Amino acid sequence: CGVFGLYSPQPQDLAWLTYLGLFALQHRGQEAAGMCVSDGEKFHVDKDLGLVTQVFDERRLDGLRLPNARVSIGHVRYSTTGSNLRFNAQPLTTRTNKGILGLAHNGNFVNAREVRGEMLMEGALFQTTNDSEVMLNLIARESHMDLIEATAGAMQQLRGGYACVLMSRTQLIGFRDPHGVRPLVIGQREDGTWVLASEPCALYAVGARLVRDVQPGELVWMDRDGLHSLMVEPKRPTPCSFEWIYFARSDGELDGVDIHASRIRMGEQLAREKPVDADIVVPVPDSGIGAAIGYARESGIPFDYGLYKNPYAGRTFIAPTQEARELKVKMKLSPTSAVRGKRVILVDDSIVRGTTSRQIVNLLREAGATEVHFRVSSPPITHPCFYGIDTAARKELVASTHTVEEIRDLIGADTLAFISEPGLRKAIGGQGLCGACFTGEYPAGTPLLNDVDKLA
Ligand code: 5GP
Ligand code: SF4
Ligand code: MG
């Protein structure tokens, strides 16, 4: 998911700016979009299933226009639990004795089920099936306290990987779990407006500059007195390595590490670790481009444009059957003449189920590639993610049930090789990193055993 928030010291219409921020974060979630806007009195909410441009047509944006708004938040949703339902769209809102609150959340709480169970016993009511509502109810329940204290208390009770934005009628709040698994950055516009966003691209989209990342374990808030910060938990940084591998947009940096440059380093590392003699290096667009540039640079083998990607094809497409999934790949990708008669090194960021990879190898062979050497800029994904990235249940992860040689055979490549886990860490650099989907070591905990059907 992607989250976004604004606090403007001068009253102004914030609906359009929020729309622009969400549009920049569209790659983080294509299932639903929503926003809340307040001018201190009124509090407007609108959300629905669909892309940002589909949900917010002119009529619906008009409904969110408040000429004197000060606070807004927004969300783009990517469902990790498969419950693609309208009532699960965010922001979530609730009424408290401190007034109405809105919450937008990226990530997952690993103990949400237990906390929800305890709250149900105490008479709490829930309207959705998503764990964000547990966070919102925890905050609302303590709303006799100061909102910052209540939020800090909720952060201490919930574990997992998360980044959230929360708003009241007068404050914008942002917080990140102690491991900083999911990203959150702070920006500011020339007119003084504060911005919170999952990624820097959303800051630039609203004309703001990057101020800094929210620290792991930090709670920040913006109000008429400016930006404030509280370290709620000691930071133990292990941000998600998948943000650099695949998820984040390449035009930015997270926790001080530039996304595009890190992808190039992954490709260079991969070329050093897993060299092969061939004629051209071809990326699987768009997610394989950075690593393919690095692979070509390091190996000296020319980079070429061997796969055309239809720019109107989205990043994901819900395809229920195998036939529909195969057509989906054809809808998105087709080979160019560059591969004809060539030994091709095909570079992609990851192999999850292996189904797309098999079809792409096949496409290249049909187009006349004489050899296809598949290189992957992440290690084999053997474990599910419990922190908000949908890498599928364990039994669907091809690398959890197959050896590299078996996967090579399955996808029909001449050779197949993945970057090593230490090589990946070296390429990204920075401090700690979560690599639980490659190693099974979960830095921010796992759900209780009866909850981990995903692990089975
Ligand atoms: P596979 O061969 O496993 O079917 O597909 C691999 C492709 O899925 C890669 O090109 C990669 O960019 C993409 N991918 C990696 N992680 C994710 C994810 O979390 N969600 C979606 N929708 N695609 C992903
Ligand atoms: Fe990221 Fe993998 Fe960790 Fe999930 S398990 S947070 S995808 S590195
Ligand atoms: Mg891809």
C-alpha cells in the first residue's frame, strides 16, 4: 500500500494535492484509493475500489474540496489478505471524544488477531476485516488521553512492519514501526505545507522537497506549531529489502539509499557472482531494468531492448485462471527483433510463482533467441511476507518447493542463477535489512502458529 498526508499552515484546498500525491504512489496499490480532508470543522471522506484516476473523477474530487482545508490523508490499497472488498478501502475513520480520526496504513501487524480478540472481549466493535482497524480502535479507545500519547501507546501494543498516517481535524500524525520495515518520508513545500508519504516521488509530485525519513520507532506530528517528534521505541532498523529490489519507484531514495543506483549495484553484483557468455542483456520491463543495466555494465555485454511493454498495461491484473494469466502476459509483453539469433541474458527482479518467468522465456525462444540465461536480482523467495508485501502463500512460492535446477527446468531457461543473500545486502548497503522472505528470519516477529496458514 501507499500512504500520504498533508498539513498546511495556511488554509487551502488540499484535495487536488492529495490526488497528485496518491497518483504518484499508484504503483504501491491498484485495488482501492481513498482520502480524508478537514478544515478544522468539516471532515470529508471518500474511497472506493479502483485506480486513483478511476475513483476520483471531477465530481468526487469536488466533493472533497474544502477551500480552507488544513489536513488531509490518502491511501492506495494493495490487499495482502485477498479481501478485495469495498469496506476494506482506506482511510478508515472513527468518532472519538476527541473528534473524528482518519487512518491510512501500509504493512501488517503480526499480533492484530490477538489484540482484536482481547478488544472484542471488552466490547469493541469492528466494521472491517483489516488489521488497520485494530490500530485505529486502540487509539480511539485511549482518546481520553492526548492523541499523541494514545498513538504512542497503540504503537507499543502492536508488532509487525508498518507505516501509518493519522489525522484529526487539526493534526497530521505519522509513525513507523521500530524496525522501519515499511518506508515513510517527510517533505515540505515552499508555502510551508508539510507532507508525509510512503516514497519521495509523492513529495516531488506536490512540489515538496525531501526533509528526511521518519525514523524506525518514531512518531511525528504536524500542527500550527510545526513539526514535532517522539521516539516511541528504540530503533532496530531492518527495512524491507524488497522496496529496493522491486516495490519502490526508482526515482527516489529511502533511508538514504537511492533506489535506482541500488538496482544497478544488484545487477553488477549478479554479473560478478553469476557470469555467463552471451550476446545481449535484456531486462523484463519495468522491474528488471535497473539490474539489467548493472549486469550489462559489469559484464561488458550490450544492454538491449528485447521486450516491449505496453505502457497501458498495469502492474497487476487480477486473472483468475491459468489461461487468463497467460493472456495477461501477452497483453503486457512482446519480444522485439533484438533477440533474433541471439544468446540472451534475461534479467528480472524476482521469481515468485515462476509462471510469468516461464512464459517470458517461451516468448523469447519463439522470437528466435538461441539461448536464454535467466538472472534474478533477488535471492530465491522461500518464505511468505508478514509485513505487507504479497509474495503469496509459501506453497505457491516456487523456490520453497523446488531447487534452482528444478526451477530452471520448469521455466525452460538454459541457465538460471539468483543473486546471493550477502551479495544483495552488499548491493543495497545501509544498516540492517529485512530479508525474511529469503531466509525465514523475521526481524519484526511472526503471527502466532494458529495464524500462520501462510507458512504451511
Ligand atoms: P513469476 O515468474 O514469479 O510469476 O513473476 C515474477 C514477476 O512478478 C517479476 O517480474 C516481478 O517483478 C513481479 N513481482 C515481484 N514481486 C511482486 C509482488 O509482490 N506483487 C506482484 N504483483 N508482482 C511481483
Ligand atoms: Fe520485505 Fe521480504 Fe521482509 Fe516482507 S519478508 S518485509 S517482502 S524483505
Ligand atoms: Mg516484473
